Amino acid sequence: MDRETLKREIDRCSRYEVSLSLLLVDVDRLKPLNDRLGHQAGDRALGRVAAAIQKSLRGTDIAARIGGDEFAIILPDTDSVAALIVANRMRRNLAQGGSTSVTVSGGLAELARGIPDPSGFRLTAAADMALYAAKEAGGG
């Protein structure tokens, strides 16, 4: 996901006066998994996370890997209550199957109707702060 994609979705949600949520997801303890079982195990874990995310989304949602072990999910026309449902569905999907146990932490922020944030900076910063708070609390 690039800034232009986020900006386009913010513009669209603003035009139609609907909420937009952003969920940042970080894989917990990926480095120790890589160190213990090798990078192929880490790659499989990232693949499982990506599959769980994709399985949890609607056709209008946008998910992308934005860093080594971090994903961003744009949820158009979605308030924070509905976004939390998506996040919990993703965690359930991730918990099903697979031989390598992996968990995730998430940070969620909502851009409510009528709140201007044309660049998405405030939305991204709020989701990032929520993610850091989840990691500080012990992660998934």
C-alpha cells in the first residue's frame, strides 16, 4: 500500500461521507522464529498471515505488506466497531491450521465522517500508536 492508495480511499470515503478504518498488523516474535527455525519458517509464517488477512477481507478492502513483518489494511466504509470484527476474524483465521504457531498484534484507527485528514497522516499515526501500545502490552 502506498500513500496514494490511502489518499484515494480517504478522498472517496470523504466524498461519500462514510468512515474509513486502518488496521496495522505486526507479526509477533518473527525474528526469534527465524533464528530458531530458519528464514524459510519465517517466510511460511508471513505467508500464513497474508493468507489469513486475505481470507478475512471484503472485495473493497485493501491489504498490503508494508515492511518486513508488518501489514496495512484499509477498510473503506468501515467504522472501528466493524473493523474490530475484521481484526478478530483475521486472528481466528490465523489460529486455524499450520504447524508454526504465529501471532499478530494490531493497531486500529478510524477516520470518522467529516474529519479532514487529506494525507492520511493522522490516521496512520493513530493506527501506529495503537500498534505500539498492543506490542507494549505483550503482543498477540
